[in-house]
Amino acid sequence: MSYNGANTTVIRSKTGFLTSVVFDEGEAVISAKAGFPAGWEITTDDNVVYINPRPVVQEQEGDEGEKLKKVFQPTEKEWDTNLFVRTTKRIYSLDLILLSEEKQAQPAYVVQFRYPSEIAKKNAEEVRLAKEKQEKLRQKKLISESFEKADAPKNWNYFMRVNEKYDSRRIAPDFAYDNGIFTFLGFNSGKVFPAPFAVRDGQEQTLAFNVETKGKYKIMVIHNVNDKFVLRYGNSVVGVVNKSFGKVLTDQRNTSSPAVERVEVNND
């Protein structure tokens, strides 16, 4: 049964049969009131309303003043009424129609509401989220491709000093270059990955870096360009000298990609 708040739903019932009206998941019944409560038993459980026609019992006084109970069995047409249901999400208007026992028509055992507009809204939201996710992936890919282009080498003029003691060649880079902003040191899978240091005023300082994998090489991406670096692992040590330091001109940017600009905000 499709829900339409402007329509009244007809529920056909029969004496001795229980009809269950099932609403939306997560929807709880607040109240369910019938126009003829004496003739209809209405109970609720979470998002379900149970409907059952019942006899009406009236007390009458006999000829000698005694109290008598008279039972009126449910009868067709006389028992017809309406039912108003209020839930945590919606309002429902129902007509309760009693079928006579002689009629072959089947009563409604379960009436379950469907919500086309809600389903359409949910589907539209899923489509929107899917498109949004796809657009984010597209933007991420564009930025990634932009960074890859920005990583193109601008300076290969590097020289290494390898301490022959302590097997220092195991930490020597296979290649070194920079793009004017970051320094890239490549190591094949047989090398030991060292820790990088910058030499400033005769002192070694630790450096921020990240690691990328390209083909068979692990690439150490040092977040700056310097005239010299020191690589260490245990007693092994290698010096890396940038012979073109200060000679490669680049645009001054906050990121290494021309398509991405970092914005710095000062909270004064």
C-alpha cells in the first residue's frame, strides 16, 4: 500500500480475524483512535497497529430490575467506522469496513505501507553522494597528477661522499635530484633506508620527509632543498652535496604543485 497523506486507506476486516497495519521502519505509533472504540479492539506495538472487530456488551435492566448484559455481535455496515493514527513521522487516516461472515471476500491480514516519495528521496540522496564521491576522487586524481608533474626533476647535479667504513654504500642513494622545492633520494630494494640530516652551521639537524614507492625504488622526499645532507644508519654515513644549490630558480609556492596553493591564515 503506497502512502499518501491526503488519502484515506480502506481496511476490510472480518469477525475472528486480526488485521496488522505495518508502518515504516523506525516509525513508532504514538496514538491510534477509532470512531467506534467499543466495536473495535485497537492495540499498538512499535510500528504496528492491530485491528480486531469485537462484540459490544451493554448492560440493561430486566423487568424485575435485575442487571442484564446484552451482547451485540459485529454486523456489516453498522460496525463501519474510521481510525486515526499518529506516529513519530506521519499521520494516517483509515476507514474500517466490516465484512459479513457470509461474504466470500477475504479480509486484510497484513497491510504494509510503502513510501514512494521517501524511496525516491533516498535514491536521489544516494545518487548525489555517489556523484560527490566520484567528484572528490576525480579532484584527488587531478591533484595527484599535478603533483607528479610538479615532481619533475629540475636539478640532477648531486655528488655523494661515501664513508667506505662500516659498509656505508648500503645506504647510498641510487639517484638524487630536486624540483627546486623538495629533494628526492632514490634507493633500490637492496639498500638500507637511512635517516636524513641537514648540515647548518656545522651542526646536523633532523629533517621532515615522507616515502614514496615508484617501480623498484623507494624514494625519500625531503621537504626542502639544501646545499648538503648527511644520511646515517648506525655507523654508516653518506654525504650528499647539491652542487647547484641556489642556481635553480622556481616560483615561490607553499606546495610543490602549481595547481594547489596552501593558504596560511594568521589569527591575530
